[in-house]
Amino acid sequence: MKNELSPQIPKTMPGDNSLPGATIVNVSAGQLVYYTEIISGCPEELSGDFLGKLAAAKAINNICCRGAVPLLLCVSFIHRNGSETDPFMRQLWVSMTHTARQAQVSVVRGDSKSVAGMTGIHLTVSGMGYLAKGNAFSCQKIQPGDVIVSSAGIGECGLALVALKKQMPLINLNHVCLFHEVIQDLQCVEGVKLIRVPGRLGLNGTLRQIAEASQVVMEIAEEDLPVSRQISLACRSLGLDCLSLASDTSLLVFAEQSAAQKVIQVLNLHMGREAKIVGKVVDASSFGEVWLVPASGERRLLREQSPVE
């Protein structure tokens, strides 16, 4: 009997697979979506609960952002000798499996290796999903006239990480979010082209990479970015750029103008906070550019910055 998921020779998709996140591989009955990432942490700075939730949510969200249904996760740990029985490790594992179950995903395989002298932990999480033919979101679909919608939560994850490491008393910050349900509903909105979680690249890095991959020019209205007052004030006091902060708590959606209001309704229904049109695709470009347009003054080109995690 022929295996319906037997791999064909992979056909590369240079535009989309050059972006961070999950990779698509063609199979006979559709496509498999594969994701992997290494996450490092220190038990003295971050809790096992946080790292476990972050690892599972990153994998699930990135698979969903390709239009796929997440199926399973695998994880491996490199840690210091004797830490296998630490409460931190148990907390990490429980948090990861609990987060995965919320999206009806199983953690099917795990492995660990202890190394003498290590002070932290290196965690590799991999995930796989199934994509029915024709369901993929793609940066290749983006064209001039499309709008960019952002949910609230820009920079919250990155600032939460900074606060945890510096033991700052910032409250009510979301560290990580699961987006499988909202992305599933966005798949039903005609005119949606691409969905991304900015992640550790932040809004700056994510927009620039999408612009390069889709070969377009974008304009982002600075005053329309849904950055909370708490985030803005904290970034100012710490000398941080919120657009470069890791953002696993927000979604970017590229869509046709006619779909914008429906996208905003779906985001607000699930996330309970104000989503906005924050920019538009204005032109085609072989290089890809993103311009930040302030309320007054000259617009400026977004350039590469070191992401703040």
C-alpha cells in the first residue's frame, strides 16, 4: 500500500523558507511543515514554567502561521550534571506538555544530555504539522495595496524577559501566547496573505525580512502601533527600542484592504485587545524596504539592529 504521506523530492520555496519559522516540504497528499529552534536559559534568571511554555508555544505558533495543523513536538535538553531531578527541570517539562495539550498537540519524544560545568540549559524544540494543499500563507502573495494589521502586545515578551532577568517589578505583562485558535479563524478570512509572530526578531527584524522575501516596500505609521503606555515608558527608562524587543505576544497579518476590518474583528475577538492597521505595502522593490513614518517629521528606514530577548 502506498503511504499517502510518503515524501516526494522536496521542491524548495526560497521566498518563504528563507524566513525564520517553519519550513514546508512537499508530500504526495499535501505538505509537511517542520519547525526547530534552540532556546537557552539560566535557572537563576528564568523559571522552568516560562521556558517550557515559550518552547511549546513558539513551535506551535510558527507551524500554525504557515496555515498548517500542528501534530507533534520533540524536545532535547543539554544541562549540567545532576540537574535532571531539579524542580526547574520538572517544572519545564510539565509546562511544555501542558501548553502543547492546550493546542491538542503531543510531545512524543524527548532526550537529554548532561555536561559538567554548565550553568544554564540549552533546549531544542522541534515540531511538525500537516498542511492541506492550497492552504499555505505565503509572502509571495503580498503585493502593493495590501495592509498590515498588528495586534496589541508588541514588545511585551522581550520586556518581560528583561524584567525577569533584572528582577524589575513590571506587572501584567504577557510572556507567551498560544495563537492556534485565532490563526485557525483567520484562515477563513478571504484575502489574508501572511501571518507572523514577530518572535525574537521583534517587529523591526520581522518586517524587514518579510519585505526582503516578498520584494516590496512597506510604510509603518509609528503613531498607529499598538504599544502600551507601560511598555513605552519602560523602554524609554531602560534605553530600549520596543520594535527590537522579542515579541511572542503579538501577531502581524498581511491582507487585502477589503479584508482588514474582518481581520481586526477576529484578532479582537480572541485576544481581547485593540488590533490596528499599522501600515501598508506601497510599492515593489527588488531589495525590500520598511519605512517608519512618524506623526510629524521625516520618515526613516528601518535598519538591522540586535534583537533584545
